[in-house]
Amino acid sequence: MTLYHDWENVEIRPALSEAELWRLDLSSSDNSLYRRHLKRGVDLTLALAMLVVLILPMALVAALLLITQGRPLIYSGQRMKAPGQPFWQYKFRTMTLHDDDSGATGAHKHWRITPLGRFLRRTRLDELPQLFNILAGNMSFVGPRPPLPEYVQRFPALYSTVLQTKPGVTGLATLIYHRHEDRILAGCKTAEETDRAYYARCLPTKLRIELVYRRTASPWLDFWIMWKTFLAVIPGYDRPRKKRGQQVTAPLAQPNGSAPSK
């Protein structure tokens, strides 16, 4: 598997069976010193350092949102850190307000993204308030993206394993799969189409990748994921490598102009 794997050739597979889940999780271990103690220490130290540096840029973003969009400035959505353990995830608000707001973000929601919201999503500045989620202990810098409650209700056995690793602002599945997921969801014109596509085509693959991360997590892998995520927000950097003997096709324009965020 490469960073820009040819996901178009990956078959659509159902969610993992209980037997396959058991085999994948058999070699995982949460007893390493890094997972038990050091990872949380790294999260706290890095989050506090980033808050000191970024508090003024965050205040500037909040002021711009207040001027251009009005209140509320923060979007708080319920996510799950473990089965039966919800928490509120914080982001700068990038969409117009809508009463019926649930499920994955497909093309049917793109009209709601504000001009400033597009910029915040593309640069991932909208996720800066998640530093407070990290300080509160609900999230880590690196881990599986925190799922919506309905996803955990639909696949409780899978998420009971995946979410033994604390949810993250970024993660392995986010890093290597987001381009293909964006292409799939960009073609969904209704909420029903988006949910079907996400459940059938995106979620099974992402869960497998999250299980791979759970088995291989290390400080070096976490630092690599964070570094690659940082580079991904640089315009022109986040593109597939040229294959030998082939020309790289121009990446599809993302309707919401977002960097990896799922």
C-alpha cells in the first residue's frame, strides 16, 4: 500500500466479519510504554505549545467568522470516543446553519460551505479548536477519526476494537484514503446517496486501515502521519506521484476544497 494507492481498483467489500476482525486484532498490543503513557504526554505537550503559538491566529479566525458569518463561531458535533462514550468535537463553523445536519459530507452539502469556510477546510484551520478536545483527553493528534454515533451503532463490534485507540485529529486512514473518498462522495447528490456510498465503499476500507494503524502504532509512525498531514495542506504538494511510463493526470477539483478531515 502506498500513500497514493490506486483505490479505483480496490473491490467493494462488506464490513469486516467477526472472524476477520479477531484475526486482524490478534497481534495488537496496548501494553507498550508509548501507548500507555508517552502518547498522552506528547499530546499534552504539543497541544499546549501549539495553543501558545496559535492563540492569536485562532482569535483572528474567530473575528473573521464573526464578521462574515455571524454566530455561532464554533461547530460542535457529537462524536464517539468509544462505544457508549460520546463527546462533543469542536471545529470552527464552515457551513451555513441548517436544522437537518447529519451524516457524511457529500456534494449535497457543498452549497452550504461558505467562502471563508472553504479556505479553512483546505488549510485545516477549521480543526484548531480540537486542541481543546486533546487537552480534555477526548482526542489525540493521531488516531482514527472520531465517528458519528450512527456509525458505531451500525458496527459496534468493529468500533469497539478500532476505538480502543483514542480518536485523532488526523490518522493513517485519513492520510492515505481521503482523495478517493472525496471523489466518491463528490458524486453523491442526496443524503441517501452519500450514506449508501459511505457505508458500502468508504467505511469498510477505512476501518481496515484503522486496524492496521492500531497494530503498528509507534511514535515514529505518528510523527510521520503528522508531518505528511502538514505537507498535505500546502497547495500543489498533495498530489499523486508520477508513475513510471505514465503521465500524472491533474487531480480532480475538490468541490469543498478541503484537506483530509474524515
